[in-house]
Amino acid sequence: MSTPPDGLPVYRLLTGPDDASFCHRVSEALSLGYRLYGSPAATFNGERVIVAQALIWPSAEAGVPSS
């Protein structure tokens, strides 16, 4: 598949509390065919850890500059 399903964008940034729900969202995106893009990020909002993970659709990787 050259484009993500259901009209999803080729680049996604998932964010949320560091909990099982967030892990399931990332796992679901991976099972759809997305790939992790970069390292995860984490911060503390005074109450809990908030995490972010970028994902990219494989066909879009050709247009991504290397670091």
C-alpha cells in the first residue's frame, strides 16, 4: 500500500500520558504499517509523564532528509 489507510496522514505525532493506552496507540499505528521516526520524547507536566512518538508511512521515507 503506497498511502496510509483511511485517509490518515503520512506523518503522525502521537502524544499522551505514558500509559498502556498510549502504547496501544503506537502499536496500532505500527500494525497498520507506520514506522517509528526518531526517538520518543518525554516530559513531566507536574502530575505525570507525557510522551510523544513520531511515525511515518514507509513510502514517505524517500522524501525525508537523513540526519
